[in-house]
Amino acid sequence: MPTEILMPALSPTMEEGTLAKWLVKEGDTVASGDIIAEIETDKATMEFEAVDEGVIGKILVEEGTEGVKVNAPIAVLLEEGESAGDIGKASPPAESPRPAAAEPPPAAAAAAATPAPTAQQAADGSRIFASPLARRIAADKGIDLSQVKGSGPHGRIVKADVEGATAASAATAPAEAKAATPAPAAAAAMPTGPSAAQVLKMYEGREIEEVALNGMRKTVAARLTEAKQTIPHFYLRREIRLDALMAFRSQLNTQLEPRGVKLSVNDFIIKACANALQAVPDANAVWAGDRIIRLKPSDVAVAVAVDGGLFTPVLQDADRKSLSSLSAEMKDLATRARDGKLKPHEYVGGSFAISNLGMFGIENFDAVINPPHGAILAVGAGVKKPVVGKDGELSVATVMSVTLSVDHRVIDGALGAQLLQAIVDNLEAPMLMLA
């Protein structure tokens, strides 16, 4: 039976996307892993791979189409022996008799109305959806397909699902899938303020320009609204003397110049935060709905401004990397973020984030926590200020103001203060970060 190719969710926050470009045409033969289209997500333009082999029987969504919902059919794949005439004519096999039940919710009804892929019967009479290639591989390896969790459309078992599976590993898939089933989402919608019509009426007769929201701006708006409405923020503020760090940075950059490496203050801040998360491990944590998850490595996200929004690429294991490695990785991530070339795994995760507006002359500000992170550090500009030394003597120093926004569900006040103190200690005595 022809199989629908569905609009994939290529990022964790993607709800719809733009089918930017088809790389195949009707009648082309494709194999699992072939790149068949380019799709613009809420964050970047991503390549979309085929999950099965077959022939492109019909393209349902033309390239350039915007607002294509995730899981909406975009093309039809024909299997061996099928033709374009089979599209739309096949019907799913009859269901096994089931006890009477309440009327299914709309989402379930819609799923049931969608043509199902090719199936075979399991021992208990239930249907197993699998491609011919997957069935052949399973037969060769002695794998029971009823114990394999499918990753294709409608849960269909494809080549990748059985290629690396064994009878023992496949048997655990149903239990793992059941354990991973998420709880139902809350139905109540959050208030979003006055409608577009109401706002337009306020400015009737005035010269205005309407700017349509792109996918990234919609996602930023939704996530930050959710963050401020659901996360109990509190704020801790400190001033950090940067004179020792600036002198140390200058010395290192002189020595690293032959290698073409130039460290920024931000590189030191990343390293300081990563080391602080190791020094205060209870603060290296995220909120997970009904529990707190503590991370072992220091995975630090850094906000990068791009046209129409922002990315927060994540530097994994930042505590284990040298300053020069962090500098090179951050430059690469920032460049690819601005070019829209980041992969989803590069901006997902982490427990802690940094937002640095000091380069724009902002001296202090409060940043919004990016869920599920436990905290974010807002970094201001370093400015010359009069300071009083330990001996009471007045002098001038370069001082940077920082604000730690903390999720009170994850980190209490005293623990947040310890984390911020560890960050301050690292930046005011930067050689400690190399010890």
C-alpha cells in the first residue's frame, strides 16, 4: 500500500515549517537515508532524509509552501510493484474486533482516518506495519517484528529499526516506549494580550507597517511568555572586578597570536560558569515537570542574536575544554547560528545559559530563563569605577555587573548565591580556571 511521507518535526519546538525545496521529483527512486527535501524550521533550514526505500509517486506539497503542519502528508512513496494508480485507492486492513469504547478524541479520530501503511498480523491478531525491506531483514535476523518499535510514518517499521536490532534488544522496545509516553498536555491556553484587530484599531489613522512573524519569532514569543508565566524567577546581582582577568587575557593572547587564537572576555565567562557548575553540582540542574534532573557535565548555552530572533547553542563538557578550544567552538557555533546552519542537537540541552549584552554597552539587565534551564547569567559591560580596596584606599578598577536569574523550583537562594560566588571567584582569579 502507498505510504505517506509526513512533514517531520526537525526541532523540539517545531509545530509547522516551510517546504523550501524538493530535491527529488515524481518517479524518482529513493533509498533510506537519501536527502529528499530542504525544510525551514522555526530555527534553521534542515535537510530531510527518506526513512524508507521506494518511488516518489506523488508530491502533495509544492516547494515554497509555508505553514505546513508537522505530520501533515507532503508526498506519497510507492513500494515495489505499486503504481501511481494505487494512490488513494487502498484502504487499511480491517481492525480486530474490540470491546465497545467511548468516542475517540478528535486527534485520535483524525489519525484513524489517515490511510495506514502496509501491515501484517502479529500473534495476537493486532496489525504490524513494516516495509518489505524491513520484513526481509527481520526474517534474515530472526527478529520478531511485534517486539520492534517503528520510527516511520504511523509507527511503521523501516530498515533502520531492524538493521541494528537483535531479538533481545527488540523485546525491550515496547516497555521502553510505554515508559516514555508523555503525560497529556494541559488544555488551558495562556492569555496572549489584545488581538491584532484590537491593536490595529488603537492605531487607526496612523502610519504603520505590519511585520509578519516568522517561525523563529513565534517560537521565541511563545517560549519566553511561557517562561515568565510559569517559572518563579528570582535575581542575584554582583559586581566583578576584571583587572586581573584583562591582564591575564592580554598575556595569553600575546602568546597565542602565532596560532591565530584570540580569546574574548566571553570565553573566560563561559569557562568560569562551567567550572562553577562543577564546584556547586547541586545547581547544575534543570526542571523536568515532576522532578529535578541534575547533570554531571557542564553543558553551557550561550545566547547568540540572529536576524529575527536568537539561538542558544550549547557548548557540551565546557568544564573539560581549554579556553582556546571553547573560543574556537563558540566562534563556529555563532557563525553557523547566524547562517541558519545549526543542527537541532547543537542548540538543545544544557542546564545553564549566558546572555552577554556588554558588547552593546548595556551595563546591567535581567535575562529570562530558557526552560528547562535552572539559571541564566546576564552579563553587562565592564566599566571603570571608583572602588575601595581592602585597606580602605580608593582606586579605579574595571567592574562588570552580572545578574543571575534563577528558577526557584530548582535552585534555592543560598544555593544560587554559592553558584554566583563560584563564578565571581573564577573571574577575579582567572588562573584558578587553568588549575
